[in-house]
Amino acid sequence: MAPLLEIKGLKTHFSTDDGMLQAVDGVDIAINKGETLCVVGESGCGKTVTAMSILKLIAMPPGRIVEGQILFEGRDLVPLTSHQLDDIRAKDIGFIFQEPMTSLNPVLSVGEQVAEVLRRHEGLSHKEALARTVEMFKLVQIPNAAGRVHDYPHQFSGGMRQRVMIAMALACKPKLVIADEPTTALDVTIQAQILELLRDLQAELGMSVILISHDLGVIAEFAQRVLVMYAGRIVEQASVRQLFRKPMHPYTDGLLAAVPRVDADAHRLCHREDLDLGLALGEVVHGL
Amino acid sequence: MAGSTLASPSAERRPAWSPWRETWRRYRRHKMAVVSAVLLLVLIVAVVFGPFVWRVSINDIDFNARLEGPSLAHPFGTDDLGQDILARMIYGGRISLAVGLAAMAVAVVIGTLIGALAGMSRGALGHGLMWLTDLFLSLPQLPLLLLLIYLFRDGLKAVFGPEGGIFILIVLVIGGLRWMPVARLVRAQFLSLREKDFVEAARALGASPLRQVVRHILPNALGPVIIAGTIDVAAAIIAESTLSFLGLGFPPDTPTWGRLLFDAKDFLDIAAHWALFPGGAIFVAVVAINFIGDGMRDALDARRVI
């Protein structure tokens, strides 16, 4: 079976005052229907730019897709104009943003914002769209959905706003959802709730998910397959189990070692009696 | 509902209202704005229906009743020709208010269009439009007004009649020379708003650039525009009286509020009422419109809890 989305040799570059910045430098990704793929890597490694390149959400200029193909159901998205992509955005590929606090328009009620997506892509009337919005709010488990659709974003907490964002991204039942660090701005309990919600919805709606994160805890929780990105390239690709048990690439190894763990046999970096900063620092560097 | 474990203070809340009714509820919270709206409404009703109630001609000259103070026969007194000031104010009020509101509309529409275009375009167009704005700001307005009115007065008079032609000309000239502050405000708002996450989110959800602007950016930029617009109404009413003063506005015998003030200035010591009533009317109109703008901004800004 052909993959739902296949990215081949994607290179996205930004022109800056100091020359070309190779944010994404030859990335290959394939994701099948119903699969969950995680992309992990440090800040600035190109995860977000890769995701945004799929729907051409990067600012162009200065950004530019220099090379590569993005095949969605066999159709190359790279040569499409922004106008043509508008029909695919949210309809076939949903996007969940990192910042629920600022990603909602403060002067429109949340219901209107979700309904707008439905009216745009499914041609529903105002009433039908609102009814579907209430359904979506129930689906993402917003309490008192029918009453809450008329509220404004500032009346919602961060977790609830992220639920609204998810409702928005999933309103048209897209085949693929790209979640760009959907839980980074939330605290840990809410994180767990949102991830659980995403997983339930994925099972219910049968969509594929690309989850982007720098949080290995989230990855371990959520993914089937993991891609590790570094400096615009994919350095390792493995199943979650493999990745955590036996990382192949030294960078992955370092990434895993950078996470403090409670179960591992840890030892103090420095004891009070032999407080030696130089030694302690050396140990940290060695540990990475 | 699965989310019932979450704290939900929303159990007993008032039923959701339509956005317009909600806006009206919020507007009513601003007491001065409500009072102002009533005052402005009274003014508008007075100038629109006044002539049917107060049936004194604006041109009746009565030298026996020159410069009289307020009385039953002449509630606002008379001028140096014995003409009834109330009747003249009712007539002139139509023109003054219409000029103020129409010129404001012209200024806000042009300013918003140019500001929005300049704010959205990343290239030469935006720079070009801002140069145009700076150019207009640096133009000496009075000589330009003289020239424009001299050039176009007769042509417009021929097409729309003496008062209609002058009205259109004055509205366009005043509005056309007052859009620059609005354009700058709108551009500044757009520059900051277009980079916001929610605009990017709208783009990711398939909103076309036009929809991004109309649905997401413009409503967020409206607050300052409304305030600038209400100030423009006041400025336009005053600008019209300046033009009348220079003999460029409506014909001298058309008693706009500004014209009445101008005529009254030589009699301030012996007939203060002549200046006080039209001056008071301008004052009330201007203050009322400013408060209405204030109330509208509060009512339309959903973030403000009232």
C-alpha cells in the first residue's frame, strides 16, 4: 500500500543576511494510514519547519522549498499554489499548533472559529456548522459544549483552548493531523489528558498523526515509530521500543541521556564534601 | 459527559445571546455612551423633523426683532437681521452633522483600505502606500483646499445642484485629507496582528488571505479605528466651519453651525446667545460622538469583561 504521505528529499532553506540557512536539509518521511509518527529533536533542528513545509505555512520569502517532493495520496503538494492548498488545509491535513493561548482569535467566539472551518470546507450553513461544532466540542470533551461554543477564548483555560484547537483541526475529519508540540505550553496533568484525547480520537476517526515534540516522555507515551532529527536531517528512525532500548546514533544516545530519570541508577554529580565545580562540569559534559 | 470531572462553573449561566444583543448589553454598561447616544439621537431627530414642527422660515428678515435674546417667539433668539436662530440651526444642523458623519466615513474607509493594503503587503506596495501617506501628511492643506474647490465647484454644482454639489465636494475634500492618521493606525495594527499565531492558525485551516484579513485581522484592529473615526467627525464639523469662514464652503446664506458661529463673532458682547447656541450644539454633538465611540470600542472588544 502506498503511504498516505511521503516526503522525499525535502530541503527548505531560508535566506538570511548571513547567507542561506538550511533549516531542513534532505528529509525523507513516509507515514501510512492510521499510523502515528513522532518527530523528535532539539529546538531549532528543523522539526517545525518540516511540518510547516508540508502545508507551505512557512513565510515565503525568506523561506523556500528548494528541492524535494511532498506526496499526499500520490499528489505532489510542492508545486501547488497557496490558493490550491487552501482546499487541502484542514480538509485533508489538519494542523494543531503549539500555543493554544495565542492561536485563537480573541474577538471571535470559539464556536464561530470552529464553525468557520466547517463552512469554508464543507459548505455548511451557519446553523449546521454550529450544530457540528457542538458535536466536535463534545468529542474533545469540553464540558457543557452547547453553552461553551458562544464563549470567547479568554474565558477558557489553556487545556480547554487546546481542546478547541484540536476540535478545529479535526472538524473536517482530516486524513492526517500534524500536531506541532501540542502539549508544550501545558502543565503535565493537562498534557496527559490532551495526549489521551488525541489517541482516542485517532482510534475513533482512523486518522494518521504526525506528532512533533522535544519531550521524550511524550514520545514514549504516544508514538509507534520515531524519527530523530538533528540539524535539518533525520539521523535515526526506529520503533519507540528500539529507540529507547538501543539507540543507534550517538546523537540519540545523547538525547536520551539528557533526560533525568528516577528509575536509573543515578549518582550525585558532586558531593558537598568534595565540592569541585570543575569536576562536576566535566562529568556533565562527559554524560552528554 | 466525559469531562464532568473537570471543574465546570458554567452550570448555571445565562443563556447564550446573539452577538448583537451581547454587544448591546455591553454597550449599555457604559452610562455616558448611552446618554450620548440619546443626545445624538435627539439632535438628529431635531434636525430631520424640526422643520415640520418649527415652521419659521430661515430667511424671514425682521428688523424690529434684531439681536433679541431667547423668547417664546424666538426660543434661541435672533441674529442681526432678525432671523430666527432656532430655525437656522435646525436647517444648518442637517448639513453640519451630515458633513461630519460622511467625511468621517470617507476618511475611515480610505484610511482602512490603504492601511490594510500597506500592512499586508511585504514588498514595494506597502512602502509606496506609506510614502503616499507621508506625502499627504506633508501637503499644505489650505492652498490645496482652495485649489480643489476652485477647480471642481462649478462642475459639481452643474451636476448635483448648488448645495448637493458643494456637499459632495466638501465631504470628499475633508475626508480625502484626513485619512492619513487612520491609515497609519491600521497599518501598525496589521503589521503586528498578521504575525499572530491565530492568523497563522487560520491560514493552516485554509482561510484565504482576504478571509484572514476580514475575519481575523480587521476585527482586532477596529478599536483604535473607531476612536480615530469619532475624533474625525468632530474635526470634520469644525473643518467645515473653517471652510465657510474662508468663503469656500457652502454659500454664505446657508446657515451651517460653523457659519452661524462665524457670523456671531462680531456681536459676542451684545448678543452672546447667537454664538452660544450653535457652539453648544457643536460641543454636544462632538462630545456625544466621542463617548459613543468609547462605548462602541468597549462593547466590541470581547476581551474586556463588562
